[in-house]
Amino acid sequence: MTSLGPVRVRIAPSPTGDPHVGTAYMSLFNLAFVRKAGGQFILRIEDTDRARFRADSEQQVYDTLRWLGLRWDEGPDVGGPLGPYRQSERLDTYAPYAERLIREGHAYYCWCSPERLTEMREEQQKHKRPTGYDRLCYGRTIQERAALPGFQETPVVRMLIPDDVPLSFDDLIRGEVHAPRPDDQVILKADGFPTYHLAVVVDDHLMKVTHVVRGEEWISSTPKHLLLYRWIGAEPPKFAHMPLLRNVDKSKISKRKNPAARLTWFKEQGYLPEALVNFLALLAYPPAKGSDGGDLEVFGFDDFSRDFEWHKVNPVGPIFDLKKLEWLNGVYIRSLEEGELAHRLLPYLRDAGVLGDNPSLGELARLRRVAALVQTRVTTLAQATPLIAPFYVSDQGLHIAHEARATLDADSPKALDAAIDVLDAIDATGTGLLGSESDWHSSRIEADLRAALVDGMGLKAKAAFGPLRTAISGAKVSPPLFESMEILGKHATIFRLRRLRESLH
Ligand code: GLU
């Protein structure tokens, strides 16, 4: 058996739909800690809630975490010494624990029907009494209980919360934490499935988890978990309850209300995984200090992990500020080498139909050059698609957008005519892969056009070059004009200028 590390942590997502951004956030902090301390990161799938289960969700968890570069050491798909790592494959594990707790007087059967429990709760609320199970079934046999109202044949199993339930515990982020007294929690449901509380404790125990890093919404469950550890005779792990991510209005981020709660959304929008990782780290962790003493907000996983310490995690619910992510993403996009940027852009261009599944070498070579032009103009990869598309449509097929055409005025035909003449006079022979002999390059194109249209004809730059931009890109916004012309080549450039010019008669 592979040796287990000093630290073992886990995430335990429930496959109930598109993975939540919180799963990545929690994975990141678990990983930063375990990579520094040494040990294993476990991915366990908590799929015992059959009503909310979604079959494709587990794969999406794998895909999105891998996309982010957050790798686990043990999990359903990669195996490991203490599996299986999917709770639905461990169902036989839990019932014996529940039975043992019943035998030892820590848990009891409850035959109350859901209707009775609802009535009981309503009654308690009406009289402003504390809500919680009233222990009607405790100490009764099935026969005794069956004689009372609100009985159902198949029981659940409840914890018998004792007076000395531990209500405070030490948290790695928050120090001493106090939690309210829990109710007699159900640990085994009528369908024989464990609830989260039993399953999580049994699994964390059997998988030798040393540190439980999870969302702060579980603080109130921790007393129950501590009791379960006590009853099964196991040392509890250490706990770190991460602050929940919040919307700008401070509400909890939910997939229903905020598209950015879905991890797949970030990929669709063209955020770079390294920017998202950096952003998620900054949500709850202070920036590093640069050599000049200033804040270093841009950092990679390794830098984050190297200095990771729990006490630095800010326990106050961080606001999920997408403007900051957008800024970071722009920084990361600008730092990519152009071939790499082109490579990252490919899937977006394919999805948008700008490029086919198997682009030619020529198309790829052009993409590197175009990528360099758009690099400083976008903050997400998806934003680059409309800027790049004009470089891949046929000259006849270029669509001139209405708002681009609307910028043309009475000077535009003159500007186009003059530009055609000027460009026609530039020698473009030798253009090609080794086009060094050619005069067709952006600085020459710019110099000649300026000399003729601005200096010669007295046009303002906007009146001179706006129509040229419209002609070659079909849009109001495009990558730099002269560089775009260089990449398109003389033939295509002049063709596009003529095409617009002819449409203006
Ligand atoms: N299945 C729980 C969740 O998705 C796991 C909580 C925990 O980490 O203990 O939130």
C-alpha cells in the first residue's frame, strides 16, 4: 500500500448539477494546504441524495477541476488505497455504524411519519417553543409506538444528543467557535441510505482524513460530527471552515441567481484557469508582499501554496467581484506568449464556427499573428472571437455591420479611393511565409496612407481611416488597422476596400 502522508484532506462534492464555483474554491484551499504540508488530496463523491442526483455531474466535476489544474491523488476515477470513493458504492459501510450506535444507546429508531413531524414543528412554532424532535419514539418499542398516532412502518435512526454534546471546537481559521445545540439528527433514512452526517464522519474516519476543510455552513453540524467521532471511538480531524462566497449584495452565491456560480460559465466566457485560480485564492487570502513591500496580487498556485497558512485566511465572507477577475484575466492574457494565446483561443474559435475542426497550417500561422494583435484588446478569450472572425471569412463574404456602415460620411468614398491607389502602389511581391522582401508591412502601409489621406487630402484621422476599418473588418471595433492590413495581405485588403467603395455609389 502506498504510504499515507502526514496530512490527508478531501473535498466531497454532491453531483447535483453543474459544478458549483465553491467546489473549485474549496479544492484550491485544500490543495494549497496539502501540497505544502505533504500528503494526499482526496476527491469523494457524495451521491447519496438520490433525488438531486444528476448522472453527468460527476464527470463535469472532474473536467472542470482538471481544467483548473487542481489534481487529486485519490478519487473514484483514479482509485487509491482507501476506496471506493463514491458513497453509493459504500452503502454497506454505514448501517453497521448506525446499528452499533443503537446498541450502545447513542441512537434510536424513530417511526414518526413526515406528517407528524410537520405538525409537531408547526405546533412548536405556534407556541414559540424551541423546534426540534420531541423524542416521542425514544425508549419505545415498535409495538408501543404503533399504538400512537403518526406512525410509519419503516423507521429512521436518530442520534440521541446528550447534555454534554461539545458545543465549541477549535477551528484553524476562526479559533474557538461556538455552535448551537443540535437536534436529534437523523443519521439513517427510511430508505436505508445514510444522511450526510453519518456518511461524512464514517468516510472521513475510514479514509484517514486529518483535516476537514469545508464551507462555513457546516459549522452548526460540527457538534454532531464530534459526537459521532466520540461514539465510534475515533480521533476527530482538525476543522477549517472557509468563508462562504457572497454576491455583491452579500447573499450566498447560488446557481439559480448567479451564472458565475457555475464553474462551466468561466470556461465558456474565456477566463483562463490560472486567472480563476488566482482570483479564488485572493477571495479569502491576502496578496503576497512583493520585494518593494507592495501587494503582489498576481500569483500562481505554487506561490500560493508555498506560504500557505490557515491563520491568514480571512473568515469574513468574500464578495465575488467579477471586475477583479476580469482585470486579472486581462493580465494573464497579456502575459501569454502569442503561440500559446493562439492555442488557447482555438476552442472558442471552433465553437463560434470561425475555424473548422482541423485548421490548416496557414490558418494557424495567421492565428498567431492575429492573436498578437488582439492580446491587449480583450479581457476574456471569448471577446476575441468577433475581432478575429474577419481574418477568416472570404473577402466576398465579409458582413459589414450596420453600425460600422453608419459611421461612413461624404468623405468616405474619397478616402477609400485614395487608399486603394496608395496601397496598390506598394510592392507586395515576395509576400508569403518568408515575405521579408516585400514592402507590404504595417509601418510602410501606415506611412503611405497618412501621407496621402491626412497630410495630402487634409482628412482627420478618423475620417481617413474609419472607412478603411469598416471595409476590412466590417466592424466599428477591430484590431489595429495597419497591422490587420499587413496580415490580410495586399490582395485581400484592396479587394475589401473596393467592395465597400462600390457599395457606396
Ligand atoms: N457534500 C457536502 C457538500 O457538497 C460536503 C461537505 C463537507 O465537505 O463535509 O457541501
